[in-house]
Amino acid sequence: MLMFRVICDLSLIWFGVPFTAYTAVYRDWQLGNTMCKLSTFTIYFIVALNNFLLVAICLNRTVAISQNAKSPTDPTTNAPARVKFLISAAVVCALIIALPIGVDIQEIKHPLLPHLAKSIAHYPELRDQHPRLCKDTWSRQGQLTYDILLIVTIYLIPLFVVCLSQHLVTVHLRQSQRLLLLMGHQNTVAWTRRRQRLTRLCVLMAVLFVLSWSPNHICNVLVKTFYVDNEVTQLLMDYSMCIAMSNAVTGPLLLIATCSVYWRFLKRFLLCSSNRDRVSGQSTSVRSSLVMYCPGSQACMLVNRMDGQQPKLEVAPHVMLSVTSDLENINLE
């Protein structure tokens, strides 16, 4: 599920960043109404799915640790079915969050000042140059309600669930550690930390997600509450969106930096490459030693040319003894 979340982050970079950069640089939306709906729905869907996947990961980890003492044949410990259910629930919740804004948003004309509107009315050839926006058509109260709903459902509730899951996992692991100590097993603090590493990572990713996206939604709420729309607010909205989109890069980097699996893979890859280089160098030295130990045709090979038979290679005993001793000194891994 962590890799699924990384794929979502990369999808946000691929699908969301170009449209966000386009609207930040060009104030005139010229990609059409369909692309307006599709890009907005994709961004909101991926953002919601990211946090819901964190919740699914933490819930799965909590249930797995709490059911650790049960038998694997117990029908309630069906891990694949539980994972499929959690992923499906995360996708459905993300669709419910993103579908209203994807249906409502559309391409509209930018409101102009009265004198510019009169100029366009007098000169019909200027109508094609009327700037357009990709914006929702809800009322001011509806926009404010949707933003508050997003803050609660995508940020506050997932953060609370992730932190609660971390607390439950920690408590359960401490109880298990006490029971194992009473049974005579010597477990250190590292034993507990290894088992709560995943939930701790989810807490860090959820906090980073909230810190990255909160400025954008706070600016949205302030703009729609006080109805302020000028160049300063547009600049703040652009910078807050840049901070939000940076989470699509910092999330995978945090996962790579804190997950030991990637470090073990990198270490194994480097060790294998160095071993291959060393083995190739040693095989070259073996071939050179064979040449050195074959000064003449009588010492190294006796070629029997018989009728209808291929030449037969025979190695002298002292040459075989020298090569065998060299091979024993080589440590091939």
C-alpha cells in the first residue's frame, strides 16, 4: 500500500503539476471545458486518495498487530482480503470527495471591469480575447462549506486516525513485550521500535501532508470568507499551491530516506557490482597464470592428431597443481 501511495504522488506530479503551473502562469484558460473538469477531478481525487491510503495502512497495521496472537487459520486473520477492502474503501471515499467538484467546475469567462465590458460589446472581434477561468460555479456559501468539509475529511480526520493508530500499536507492543519478558524472552527497545516503524512513518507523512496543503486551504477559506480577490491574494494562492504540490516529491523522498528496505537494496546492489568487478579481475589473473604455466607445447598440452578425431588437450600434472593452488587462494562469492 505504501508503493500505491508513491504511485499516487507520482501521478499527481504527472497530471496535476502541469495544469497548476499553467493556471499560475497564464490567467487565460484555453484548454476547454472537458480538460478543466478532468484536471480538477484528478487533482482532488489523488489528494484525497493519498491521505485515505495512509489511514488504510495504519488501520491494517493496527489490526495485524492486534491479531498477532491468533492462529493463521482463523478466518478473521485474512490479510489479503482486509487489504483489498481497505484499498477499495479508500478509493470510494476519494471518489465521493472529488466527484462534486469535478461535476460542478467549468470554464467561465473572467469578470471584467465595466469599461472593458463596454469595449468588448462595441467591438465584437475582441470577444475571442475575453479571458476565461476554470472555476466552480457554486455560491459563496457553498464554496466555503466545501472547503471546510475538505479540511475536516482529508486532513483532520486522517491525521487523528493515524495518530490514534500509532498510539494503539505502541500500547499493544508494550503489552506484548511485558508478556514476553515474563515468559523469559529478552527483548530490547529496538524490538518495539522495529514493529512501530511503519505507523511512525505514516504519522510523519500525514503531518507533512497537512503542513503542505494547509496553507492552500486556509487561503481559500480566507478569500471566500472575506471575498478578497486581488493580485496579492492570487500571488498567495499560487505560492500556497506550489507548497502543496511539493508534497508529491517530499513524500516519496521521506519514504526512501526512512525505509530500511531501500537502503538494503542499494547496499546489496553496490556490493554485487563490486563483487562482479573483483571476480572478473580474478578470472583474468587465472587465465594469465595459465598462460604463464604453459611455456611450451610439451609442458602444457600434448596434441594427438589421429585420423578422424579432434585434437585432445592434456595438461601436465605440475601445471594442474599450480592452477589448483591459485584457485584455492581466490575467494569467489
